[in-house]
Amino acid sequence: MNQQITTSPSTGWERPEPSGQFLEKHSADDIAIWQKLTESVAAIAISNGFSKSEVQRRIGMQNSTFSQWFSGTYIGRLETYNRMAEQWISAFIEASGTISTIRQSPLFIQTRLSREIFDTLVWAQTTADMVMVTVGAGMGKTMACRTYAATRPHVYHATVSPHTKTVHGMLVELASELDVREHNPAKLTRAIGAKLGRIGGGSLLIVDEAQNLVDDAINQLRHFMDIYHCGIALVGNDEVYTRFGRTNGGPSYAQLKRRIGKRLNRAKPYAEDLQAYIAAWGVTDPECIKFLTGVGLKGGALGQIDKTTKLAFMVAEGMGQPLALDHLKEAWRNRDVEDIA
Ligand SMILES: Nc1ncnc2c1ncn2[C@@H]1O[C@H](COP(=O)(O)OP(=O)(O)OP(=O)(O)O)[C@@H](O)[C@H]1O
Ligand SMILES: [Mg+2]
């Protein structure tokens, strides 16, 4: 009989959505690191029964700073506190031998959706066309694009945020991704274009989180494609596309819309992809698979399965038990994302 696990929503380790100001203030990289660190901190705390004040004291952060850092409202220099948390996590793991209890997410697996994303990107790259990938949250857009960019030549994968959504903000982001060093704003467009329009053609620019872009920034991407004959892939949620349907868009929308050579649109994950991903986590118990499939069908798809399974494994292994349905349910409840029947 499984020992009842002691985690519950009242442990207070659920993390609310970060504030808008937090998201605007910090770079996508810092936020991604913060996200991983807060997950690890919560996982260690839950499996060791630490309260917030105990963790805050162990990390050595001020009480109010820790609570702002953890809840995603801190708007000072994020990197400093990320580093403090990272050092504590490494020291804790080393000292307690917890290493085996922090499971790593599976490496990239070729799912049906990732194959469709690859096909769409290949089209854009080989025909110097503009494509749009509008796929639901957590279904694997970023992972597929990152893998595509890492395995093919002349592919650039840039991510825009509310912070870099303007034409200039986007150009600065692109310059960094393309390793273009041009400090004169007037020359930036040309310098980026020159890099994209390499002799021989065949380059592809993937712009992730493209729903953040203002219309003028999308228009700038169209310009790169027209002038420099490179492929452009706009990747993001449905909002990237729905703006083209708006009637007040005027002629510029028509101009943009007619350039979209191919669109991959999917709101829900494929059942076979959920199965493959759950299998890649090494979960074999039919009840656990059924529960995780339910989790994957909620918003957030593979991303939700990932976080829930990681936390459940950590708690189960911390108690020396094999992963069971109770651990998954408790992990899901503890993450406090949404109630599941
Ligand atoms: N093909 C894959 N192989 C292995 N893991 C995957 C794959 N696709 C997604 N994942 C897992 O799911 C998580 C979410 O995927 P990803 O970040 O790529 O989704 P997304 O569609 O970009 O989501 P968002 O809309 O939030 O940006 C990843 O962190 C990873 O753990
Ligand atoms: Mg993404």
C-alpha cells in the first residue's frame, strides 16, 4: 500500500502566473531560466517538506525578495537572484544526493506534429516562402523549431517577447541571433538582410512567439523575404493569424496574407503524440498513462505532462516508491494549474 504523500495545495508551493510587468521587464532567456529554477526549488521543497521561509533562509535571500522572485513579480535584476537559487539547488543536490530524484525531461522525440512542423519549415526554407505555424500552447513548437535550427545549416531561430515586439526591438533580437554587429540603427535592416540573403540562397528565419509582433514588424519580415529571398516562418499561437482576418486591417493585411505560402494550424495535440511522450518519460502503468493523457488534453499539452511527471517522479522517488497515480494527482493538484476530475 502506498504511503499517503503529504503534499497538498496548502503547502503554498503553487506558483501563480508571473505578472505582466515581470514578463516585460526581463529577457526571454532570464525568464526561461527563472521558470526552471522555481520548478526545481518547489520540487526540492515539496519532497523535503520545506516551508517557504525555510527555503528563503537556506538560499540566503531576503524574505520579501524571495517571495517576489518565486511568484514572478520581482522587477529588479533577475539574474542575480536566479544565480543565488541555482547555487543553492546545486549545493543541495550535491549534499543530499538528490541527483537521482531530479528526472530530466526526455530529449527531442519525433512526434507526428514535429514532423508536420519540420515539413512546413522545409517548405519555407527551400522555396523562400513565408509560412505560419499556429499550434496550441505546449504542443512542441519551440522544441521542434530549436531542433530544426540545430540540425540544418542557415537556419536562425529568434524569439520575440512583449519587450521586443516593435520593429526596432525585433531587429535587435534578430541581430543577436544572426550574430550581426551593427550599432547604427539606420544600417541594421540592411546588415540583417545581407546575412539572410546569403549567396546561394536557402536561409530560413524562424520567429517564435510571433503573436507578440506589431503589424509593422511582420511587415518588416515580409520585406526581408521579398528583397533577400529567404524563408520566413512565423510561429506562435492563433493570434498570429487571426489579425489577418480583422476587417480594419486595410490593404497591408491583404499584402501580407497573400504571401503566406503555407499554414500549419492545430489546436489540440495528436493522441499518438501524447502516448509517445508519456512513453518517453518511462511511464507504463495504464492508470498513470490515462491520467497523463487527460492532463495533456488540457491547455499546455506536452508541457503540462512534462512538469507534472517531473514533480511526481521527484516526490515518488524521494519516498523510495515507484511512480503511482496518487503521485501524479498530487503533483497536478500541487501545481494548481486547474482541477482535473
Ligand atoms: N518533440 C518533443 N520531444 C520531446 N519533448 C517535447 C517535444 N515537444 C514538446 N516537448 C516537451 O513539451 C514542453 C513544451 O514544448 P514547447 O515549449 O516546444 O511547446 P510550445 O508549443 O513552444 O509552447 P508555447 O506555446 O508555450 O510556446 C517542452 O519543454 C518539452 O518538455
Ligand atoms: Mg514556444
